[in-house]
Amino acid sequence: MLVVGGAELFFDGLLASATRLGISAFLLTVVLSGLELENLVAGIAADLKGLPGAAAGTFLGGTTFIALAVAGLSAAVAPIRATMPRGVLVGTAASPLPLLGLALDGDVSRLDGALLVAWFTFILAAIAYFGRGVLGGEKPARKRYAFARLVAGLGILTGGGEALGEGIQRTVSHFGLSPTLLGNTAVAAAVEIEEVGRVVVPARHGRGDVSVGNLVGTIPHFIALNAGVIALVRPLHLDAASLHVHLPVAVASTVLFAGLLAWRNGLGRLEGLLLLALYAGYIAVSIVVG
């Protein structure tokens, strides 16, 4: 209930804030949507506790969760219609490539972390630049307290996601899962479950541009910024499962997501079900490997 209510308030405040600032809702969403402090904090905490597999899972499994599960479930509930500029889609698909190259040796050093943060700055600016002309439809009727509604909605979303995530983590912890498996599946999904609300609500209101903005804005935050900051705090060593399963899947799922958006000018229910099926397959493989 908190996630759904917070998403409605956040969406309303987002549109009103974009109107007041004189920019597109898509652009504002791209910049704001990926600032997932709970994901970053969870990754840093796991890394400092000597659980690099779980730490890597917050951004690797988190990226896969966004590109497959969130996009798939949202499209299955409410089809997402939005025509994105080619530069936005290419930038999204390219977001995880530097991490793939830097992590081939199994380690993400502090230098790698700094390079990833620099890459994030560049790629987010590129996505925002190419998407600056993406406009939605109607302007929101209410303009009073626009920023207050946006911040309040974000706060409720975060609180609701944290409460739900804590419940999920407590449940799955009793099954004795490996840290890497836990980080890439349960933890990644638990801390990002509110993203479904952020994507579904705009789609139901006919604002596919805002839905896509949430997705293409979050992916580079996870796979570049969060990965870089965590490595800056403490270098990461990727175990075999992270290196050979979770990293390639995060890259492939991002490319597939961007490709479907380009091909279908959005995501329909059929594409949503396909993405969900692929995510279910990923979970199955993760359990076997873990």
C-alpha cells in the first residue's frame, strides 16, 4: 500500500515539478530515478562486512531485476508506449560495458571504481542530452507544492520498499542461501521493489515516457555509479558465480531491454511476459549455481 500510494504521489509531484522547471518529465525522471541510496548503502555495508559477492549482487542482480523483472512485470500490468531517441537506447545498452571490461580479471579495484564513476557521469549526461526533446502529453492540473509532493512521494516509496524488503530478507535468510545468491536475487529485488510502482503508475496514466525514464535512468546508476562507489570504498573480488553468471546476465538483460524498446517503441504485454520468463530462468540458474 505504501509503495502504490508513494508512486502515485511521486508521479504527480514529478509532473508538476517538471512543469515548474520548464523541462520534460522524462529528463527529470532520468536524473532522479536512479538515486537509490538504499541499494548503494546495502552494497557498501555488505562489502565492508567481507561479503563481496552480496555487495556485487546489489548492482549486478539489481540491474537484471530492473531490466527484466521490473520492466516485464510493469509491461504485463500496463503496456508501456514510448518512442525513444536512438541515442537514449544506445546509451542505455552501453551502460554496463565498461564494468564488463574492467571486471574480466575478477577484481574491481579503486581505480576501476573511479573510472566507473566517470563513465556514469558521461553516460547519464549523454542519455539526458539525447532525451532532452522527449515530451509527454498533458500538464498536471495541480502545481502547488510540486516539489514537496515529489519529495514526500519519494520518501514514502523508500519507506515502503524498505519495509517490504526487510520482510523478504528475513524470510529468505532462514534458507541458508549463499551471500552471492542472496545479493543477486532476494536483496536486489527487495530493495528495488518500489520501482515497479514508479514504472506501472505512469504507464497506466498514459505516460510511457516517464516509465521508460525510470528504467533507463536507474540502470546506469546501478551498473556504473553504485558499482564504482562501492569499489572506491573497498575493492571488490568477484567470485565465479558473479563473474560467469550474474555479470554477463546483467549486461545481456540491459542490451535486450534496450533492443526491445527500439524494436517495439515500448513494451507490450507479450514483451513483458517474455522478460518475466527470462528473469524466472535467471533465478533458476542462480539457485543451481549458488
